[in-house]
Amino acid sequence: MSATVVDGNAQGAALRARVAEAVRGLRARGVTPGLAVVLVGEDPASRVYVKNKSARTVEAGMRSFDHKLPADASEAEILDLVRRLNADEAVDGILVQLPLPPHIAPAKVLLAIDPAKDVDGFHPVNAGRLATGQKALVPCTPLGCVILAKSVHPSLAGMEAVVVGRSNIVGKPVAQLLLAESCTVTIAHSRTRDLPAVCRRADLLVAAVGRPEMIRGGWIKPGATVIDVGINRVPNPAAGDGKTKLVGDVAFAEAAEVAGAITPVPGGVGPMTIACLLRNTLQAACDRRS
Ligand code: GUN
């Protein structure tokens, strides 16, 4: 392996420590930031994320408000909860865990969140602010990707960046953030022609497709920086007993032979997402009072 492995665990912990330090300062002035997390239903992965978020929020010195609704909660109930959280002075950030059950329209719920408390950065007002270069609450995973990329290249200006994936949650906002960093940005997706050739142009490759190990070593430009957003659970025959393991969207071992720097899965982008959520909650708490 020739690539430097970018340590998201260490960088996530460092960012959380900086947030905790700032929270100590706020608390000394009588302000304790609060994050409300809304979980609808019993999705096992979502339950784990939410538990983790609450623990990290409290560790950072903030208040955590967990709201669990049953899988058959109505849209009206969820909207009513969001409106109450919007009006609650103790709540600086609101996160509605996705995915929502199929009978709930996520766009309607996200639209109901006060943009000033939208710590996920999913509200169209924040997406629009990001796209037009205004101060915004920025989606956490994309922000984590850019922080990791900048730990390798403090200036990303002029780099050829290829983002594989066009979701509202990762692909589009990470492309906007990289554009704001003066990268030349290509967004590739499932209909892109000759995806390997497009990826090989990238000095900075961000993989956010949700397909295990789709991006192969031969798709990577020698020396490129590779940020792998994928978290895919796959069978692990080597471990036996029907065990599973987590892999990214990039075939790590192959890619690490070619890349200059690469994020691992797990331990890369994942820990940055939660650290950025705490950072956004701190930002919302400060901005709401300024
Ligand atoms: N589900 C998986 N990742 C996320 C995230 O970053 N925010 C929300 N709200 N739901 C998610």
C-alpha cells in the first residue's frame, strides 16, 4: 500500500474536542446548546445512529432531546412535533432521522424545520444559500468530506474534483462545497458514460454511490486523494457464521495501491458526520443569538 490513510476517527475526535471547548465558553455565559433528534419507527441502523448522536451531544456539553415516534405516526403528528421544536427556545438544532417510513413525505417534513435550526442543512433555504455562496448550515457528511480533503491539501483550489453520486444529502452539497473551494467539479452518476475514465481525471475523488466496492483501483489517478462516503454492509465469508463487514464504495486495498491518500471504511468519513453535526449545532446556537 502506498497511500496515506486519512484518520477520520482522530480528526472527528479533534473536531468534537474543539466544539466541546466552545460549548464550555457558551455555558459560562449561561447558554447550553440543545439538539433535538426525531426518530420515527424502528429502523435498526437509525436507532444505532441516534443513540450515538445523543451520547456524543452530551459528551460535548450540549443538551440532547430525543423524540421517538412509532412507525405508524401520522405526517400531522410529525409536523406538529417539528413545529413545537421550532418554537422551543432550549432547542438550537433539529434533526429528523432519515429514512422516514414510506407513508411520510420527507420533503414536507424537512420544509417544516426552521432553517435556523436545520443542523442537517437539508432545508431548501440552506441548500439555496449554499448554492449561492451565502452563509448556511451545511450538510454534515459533505462538510466532513471537505475537512478530510483539506487535511491532505490545505488548499483545494484548482483541483479536478469528481463526485460520484448526485443525492441531495451528499453528492450535490459536496459538489457545491468543493466549488466554493475553487475546485473544478464534475458530478458523475449512474448514467455517466465511461465512469472509470471520468474518475481517472480526478485529483480528488469523492465516492457517494452506495454500492459496495464499485470504484476499482484502476479508476484512480496515481496520487489522487480518495474520499469514500459509502457505508455498505456485506457478507464476510472469511469470518464464517453468516457474519458481515462494512465496506465503502471504493475497493480499498486496490485503491490504496494507486491513491496518494484515502479514507478507510469504517473510520473515515463516518466519524466526521457526527462531529460536524455537533459543530452545526454550536453554529446554530451562536447564530440564533447574534
Ligand atoms: N440518515 C443517514 N444519515 C443521515 C443524516 O446525515 N441526517 C439525517 N437526518 N438522517 C440520516
